[in-house]
Amino acid sequence: MTSTPNITPYYLGREYASFYLRLWIKKEHILRRVDTYHLLDTEGVRQSITFDIDNHALQNIEKEELKCAEDPCVKAHPFSVPVILLDKKPLFDVDLRGAQGQAIHLCRRYENIAVSAHILVGQCLALGYTGKVDSERSLFNAARRALGYGRGSSEVDKQKSSQAFINEAKKGGIGKSIVKLESLVELLSDHYIQCIEHAPASDRTVYIVKLQFTSMSLKQGDLARSTKPKQPLSGLALSGIENDEMIIGYGHRSILPPGLARLSRWIGTSAPRIKIGIGEEIPNHIRVVSAHGTTIDDVVVVGEQQGYLIGINDGVLIERHRERASVILREMLKQKYEVLVTLNARRGNFLIPGLVVSFLQLVIMLIAMFVGPEIVSRNAIAFTGTSLIAPFVSALFLTKENEHELVSKIVNTPRMLLLLSSIMAVFSGAFLSLLPKPEACASSFPRHTPHDFIAVLCFVMLSATVILAILCVVLFLSTIWRIGKMRRIVYMRDTAIKEGVKWNTPKKKIIDTERSSNRWVVWQFAAVLIMIVAAIVTLGYIVAPYAVNLWIGE
């Protein structure tokens, strides 16, 4: 059994049940809600939710529902106000502050249960519950038990307590409408309603509260469409349908075949996306602050019924700048939405330096291969020194103590390839230093043992380094090129949207144009890769035999 608090939630009457139900469903007292997401790492998210609360609206609802006189009947003491639906999972660093930074009481578990139980009773009354006062108290007690007060935490206990509440509601005369109540009970079995303390004595018309918490809710996975609720909720006037999980992953609108898409993810040429699920409780404003070292290059909104929203007569306004994105939602349809935020690593932090280092390694190793062992042995210090310069330079970019974990994830494959290439360059430089001077060998250098073995080994190490360096150069170039092309397409789309709003251009035309541009970029990229592969193969067949003859002989 779970431990119960010292204060037991008790039933305040049907007026309070209707009062809390109205606060939760209609949310007339919440003028504006702003959700801000700070990406801490690949799992943690610092979420800040700001509410603009209308004090006068609360007092008016109080007068109407609680049948008060001119002065609010609870003016002498604070009371709980339901504001948001949260998942039942651990939250860290929970904090509630006012506009001036002053601490505000965040309702504890038993207070949340008390309000939620009144909401459940209020929903029963709205659906036609006709039980007497004693029956209402029994219904309230069953509701609080279904919400977790005084019961076990096992799935069996949850199901039993939920069914007991449903049975109590049926006794009160709820017939076919019981399906709506069952949907609400199921919703609150995995979620809870968080309340804040309101001090009605305040004379301010509008006051601001900011709820902040850290949640390990950023999960890994494919961004599959999951906008349909688990249970049919039609006809239930409940604001706060469950939000989707916040996911970092790939997919969704991908124009590549599944196999190529998986390969693109693995090598790092696909940009990861953050999916923020929004239920029917739609905030007015969503802000995303990306990780340091990443840029937000695209933001789109996808609706369950409307599809791809771009800001033309669909209530969406999107603005972004480097590490910040802002999504304003106005007069949106009551449905589920997904906000997709595309992230890329800053090119100047690793990609461009990695390209330069890889290119230097490639040039140095190619020069060593095509001049032959005799010239290399005569200039062993120069070749060995230059072969070690690039790896030491790359070490500056391979090890970054303060690098964000999300950046490390994005550039993981290019970094591993650059690391392998740098290690091979070090070994190649070491073996090059072992090559003997021509005068120390026979005239047929390097075909006599044991020098021919060292030469063969050097050639193998140089060849492996060249192959890895080529892979690094191609990968870095393709990633830099992809980011540039994507930014260009997004810029063109944003420009088209602004012109479309001005000239009332059909949304479909802009979407089709963007998709056509994306397909053209893919084919263009494929053509460039084919040309690179063809050039490498040609060089291998024409130039490689010359290098083999120099180092190994006929």
C-alpha cells in the first residue's frame, strides 16, 4: 500500500465539483500559455510553462458556480487552481515562481487528488448523475481512490479502483454516457492534474506564474505518426487530452527509401528532429531552445486532420533564429499536433575543421604513396613530421570537454571516422620513419629483404589511411553540402510563405514546390556521389598500379 498524507481529501459539495470542472474544461481564467523547452542532453528537457491568469475571471467563475455574494466566498484563504495535465513520471527541480521571481506554493499530491476527484464528480453530475449527497460523498471517495489515494500501486489495484468508481457512477443513473467518463478515468490513470495555489486577495487583474521542471522525457526513436488518441474521446468537453511523447529521432516526411534512410542516419548525413506532441490542450506559444553547438534549421507543424501547416490561413506563425524557435498557435482546431524541429550541428565547430584535417591527411598520404619509398626515406623527417601534424590538429576537435551530448550524437560517425583516419596516419608516419636509406640497401631497393617487408607494410598503412581520409572528406563534404542546401530550401519556402500570405497563394502550391525541391536535391546528391565514386575508381585503376610498382615491385 502507498503511504497516505496526513491531510485527507474531503468532499466540498456539488458546487465545488462544478466549479473545478468548469475551471479545468473551459480555462476561462487562463489568458495565455507559453511552453518553453530547453534541451539539456539526449534525454533531459528543462520545460518552462508560463501562465497568464485572469484574477477577475476567477472571481466571476467563483460567484457563478459557488453561488457567492458580491465578495468571493473564499477570499479569506487561498485555493487550488488546476492548470495542466502531466504524465505520472519523475520530475526533477520542480519550481513555481511569480512574475517577480517570488516563490509560489505548488500543490502537493493530496491537493491535486482532491481537485481531480471533484472534477470527476463534476463530470458525473454533468453526465446526469442523480445520487443524493451521501451518494456523492461515496462517489468522491471512490474517485480519490481511483486517482491513487489510499490504494496499492499495482495494475490490479488500479483497475479495481477505477472499476469501483465507474460502478458507483452507474448507480447514480449514468447510462450510455458512461463511455465518456471511462475515457476520462483512463486518461487520469496515467496522468495527473497539477494545481497551483491562488491567492484571491490579490488586486491585480492579471498575474503571471511560471512552472519549471526537468523531465527525462526526450526519448530516442523514429518519428512515427501517433496523433490518434488511444480511446475515442468524441463528445467529451475536456481540455487536456494527453500529449504525445517528446522524441528525438529521424523519419517523418523522409523521401528516401527505408534502407537508404537508415544508412543516412548511421553515417550522420540525416538531420535529427525533435518531435513535440501537442494534445487538444493547445498552448498559445511554443518556444524551443536548442543545445549549444546546434542550430535550428527548420520548424514545421503537422496536424492530425489538417496535415502539413505552413502558416497560410491555418493559425500558425513560425519564427526561428539559430538556437531558438518560436511557434505561435492562434485559433487552432481542437486536434492533436506535432511540432517537428530539425537540428544540425554548427558547421564551423567540427564539420569544416574536420574537412580541412581530412583533406590534409589525404594530400600528405597521397604524396608519400606516389613519390615512392626512396624519396620518402631520403626525407623521412619531413614526411614523418607532416604526417603527425594533422592527427594532432584533429585531436583538438575530437576531444571537447564542454561539448553538448546532443552535438556528440549528431557528429558521432564522422568523428569516429576522423579518429580512425588520424590513428592510421600516426601509424603510417611511424612506419615511414623505419624505411632505410637507399645507400644502406642494395641497388635494387626496396626489393631485398628485410627492407621490402617494411616497404610493403608502409604501403598498406598508407593505402588504408588514404581510403579512410577519402571517406572522411566525402562524408564531411556531403554533410556540409546537405546543410547548406536544406537551409536554402527552407529559406525559399519561408520567402514563398510570406509572399503567399500577401497574395493569398494556395498552400498546396508551396508544399508541392518544396517537395519537388527536396527530390531534386536528393537526385543531385546521388549524381555527385556517383561522380566521386567514378573518379576514385578511375584513379585506382590508372594511378594505383604506379604506386604499387614503386613500393612493392612487379
